Amino acid sequence: MTQTIRLTFLACVLALTGCASDKGANDKTASDAGKSAEATATAGESGEGPREGASSAGPAGDAESGDPIALKAAIDRSTAAQRPSLTATGYAVISVQNAKTPAQQRLLAIRAAKLDAYRGLAEQVYGIYLDSNTTVADLVVKSDAFRTRVEGVVHGAQLGTITPVNNETYEVTITLDRSTVGDLRRLYLDYLGRKAR
């Protein structure tokens, strides 16, 4: 029974690894490996030994032999491939920039769009503090006001594209690897703890 559960878990790991691999030939290899693991699991349930050629090679083969380190490495690879990077896009209008020449206006618009994109990344990493106030009298909304605020540190972000849109606006895209998000949150919580003392 334990061997059957282990082989079924191995088939799931192979399926995850197949999702993380490139399309084409790699998908076919992962599918064949999954069928081999299913055949081995069926043979284990019926009391037969594993068929010849049913065992897989590489980290999955080590996992089948009971190597937990190889199994964890296979799972980490598949999960990392399924976590795309965080992406934020910022915009800025060229003509409203406070500069004397068009070239300066363009440079300032790029800078403003980049900062807007960084704000979008900070919102994704840390969330937004929202302060809302609504006043209702005689079942009629008299005032509805809200303010948002975001605070945090963003490092390790990579500049993606700088694109002029209709010669009036700049669009800047930056990306941040998801593996650094947990580190950024921990650093920010440590900072808040020191600030509160």
C-alpha cells in the first residue's frame, strides 16, 4: 500500500514537472514518463513487480528510490516555473511635464512613468492602505471620499520596456521576480518593528 501511494505521488510530481517543461518534445517525454509511472503503480497494486523500462531516470527516478532531496528539488522546479514574475505598468503624459524643451519633457515623462510602475509593484507586494469615508443623510449619499496609500521598499526590479504611446504618453513596464517578494515583505516587517520601538 505504501509503495502504491508513493508511486501515485511520483506520478503527480512527474505531471507537474511536465507542466513546467517546454512545449513539444519535452511534453511528449513527460507524458510517456507519466504513463510509465501509472503502469508501475498498476503493477504494484496487482502484486507484480515493476515492468522493465517502467522506471524513470533523473531526479524522478531518485525520488522513486526514496530520495527525499531529489523529490523536493523536482517539486521546487515545477513550482518555480508556475510562478510568473510580478509585472507593473506606469504611464505619464509628455506635454504636462515642467520643462523648457521637448527632449526634457520626454525624459521627465519616462521618469514619471517609471515611478508610477514602481508604485504599482509596491501595491502588488505590500497591498494598499485604504481610508474611506461615506456620509449618507435621508438615504441620499451626501459625500463619498477615500484616500489610498502604499509604503514599502522595492529592490531587484528589472526595467522591461519604454514605449511611446501616440507621441503623447510614455508607457514603462517593470518586472519583479516572485522569489524576492517574501524577502521584501520580511524586510519591511522588520523595519516596521524597529520603527515602533
